[in-house]
Amino acid sequence: MSVASAPVASAARAFSQELAPDGVLVLTLDVPGEKVNTLGKGMMQELLSLLGEIEARTDVRAIVLRSAKADNFIAGADIKDFTTIRSSLEGETLSRQGQAVLDRLAALKVPVVAAIHGSCMGGGLETALACRYRVASDHPKTSLGLPEVNLGIIPGMGGTQRLPRLVGLRTALDLILTGRALKASRALRAGVVDEVVPAPVLVDVARRAAVKLADGSLVPRRPGITLVEKVMRPLIFSKARASVREKTHGHYPAPPAAIDVVEKGTASTLEESLKLEAKRFGELSVSEVSRALVSVFFATQEIKKDAGYPEGTDAREVHKPARRQGCPFVSRTRRWRPSAAACATCATSSTSG
């Protein structure tokens, strides 16, 4: 049994909230009119206002952050906002604004638990990293990663700093430099999430964890950067640079920039390291390589939407396929291969009418 709290003071209305009698506030993210949740400027401003309200409340004991979307938590930042950047200073400012919101989330006096179901990528994972505890569903569509290098940039909302402080240098560098995504079970083994549970009980488990965090009965294990890694720092970063040079031949500036930011940032305070992250993010955001990779990204998305025929085209009923002599799609046994439908030469199939 739960009761709804006061509405969020924002026109965007991406968040709804529900406060239970035990003091756990469930924040549900559902960006209106979109298939996926992204960290657009409007949504981030709403979150900032909401956090201000929560800080002033005395009836909230803990928070669970979840998504109402069917198959994604937060898919990442809104790439359209990224394309409006015209200078490195604008990129740095955008990064600092995002960092400020997640810093506010991380600094809440009450614990925040991320209930992750579906895609949790880029800024989505950075948001989860700013929470005190992470529970993921075991659904096949649940995946977590920082794919920013694929756009020629680095994580810009704290990912280069919070991830290594959580899982250690080697694991963090692997995820940041490859941009690969982890399924929930692998994310658990890597230490990116704290629990993996069936999707139907995800929110209930997250709520219980929130209560335990609030009363101090649950203390998450955080190995972070171990003593061994601290001793081996020079070797770890040297090997990372050698691997990047071998794979990119110096053509992609984002991976070496990520290594520099992780190396220098983890040797400093979080506050100073975030400034460094934002500066390098801004520089990379207007690079020719990044612009080209973003163009490739949008082109790829358009290709995925293209069915290969005009919208509204009706399928013709095929009774028996026919072929022209010498068709490369037909095997020597004269059995029709499924791919033959794509052969323009064989457009002689018998149809009704």
C-alpha cells in the first residue's frame, strides 16, 4: 500500500513518485512520447528540481529509482543535444551541468537504489553509478556499459571517475576503452551491480535493499582500486596505452584521452577529476573524428528503420517460386534457398491474379 506524493514541479513530467508507509520513495522515470528514456536537457532539469524538493523533505527515508519503459532503464544521453555543441567550451559546460545533477544525486543524505531493467548505457550507467546501490534484472535485454568511445568521446558525467573507484582500474579501463556492454550476470561479477534478480521482483528487492541501507544493516562491499592496483598503476596504464595504439594506430583520440583522464583523475580528488573529465569531453566533442562517428551513428539508425520498400506496400501472395537459369541463389540440388527472395534476377515468382 502506498500513497502518491506531491507532483514534481516541472513541465516535462518525466518523473512520477510514490511514497510508501515505510518511507521509501519510488521515483519512476518515463520520458513522455519516447520509446526510451534519454538524459535530455529537459529531463535533467526536472531531476535537478526534484532532488531539491527531496532534500527539503523529512518523510523520505530512502529512494528507489526505476524506469517505466518496457525494456530500458536509461539508454544514455540525448545525442541530439550533443550535436548542438559548437565549441569545446560548450561541450565542457554541458558535461559540467550533467555532472552537477549526478553529484547532487550522489550527495543525498538518504540512500538511492537503482532498479535496472533493460538498457542502461552511457549516461544511464553514470546515473546508476551515482546511486548508492544497484539491483539489475536478469532479463536478456538488461545490459550495462559506457559506449561513448564509439562516438569519439569519453563518458562526461562522472563515468571515468566513479567506475574505477567502484570496480578498480583494470575492469573500468576495459569497459571504458572497448565500449562493450555487460549482461546483468557479468556486471554482477565485475562489481558494477550489487544484485541480480528476476524482473518481476526487481522493485521489491530494490525497496528492501533501500530500507536496509537506511537502517545500516546493509553495507555494500566496495573493493574499488585495490592495493595491488595502486602498486601496479604504472604497468596497468602502460599496457592500456600499448593496447590502444595496437588497435587504433593513433587514429582515434578518445581512447588515449580516456586513459589520461582515468590515470590523472584517480590520483586526485573526485571534484578535481570531474573537472578534468569535462575538459577532455569538451575537446573531443568538437573533434572531426567525433563528428564523423556521430554521423555514422545517425545513418545506422536510419538504416535500421528502412524496411527496404515504401511504407504501406502490400505483400503479394506467392503460390510457387520460379527461377531463371543460372541463378546463384539456387543450390545444385535445385532446392530453393530462403535468400533467393532477394535476387532481382528471379523476380518471376508466380502470383495470384
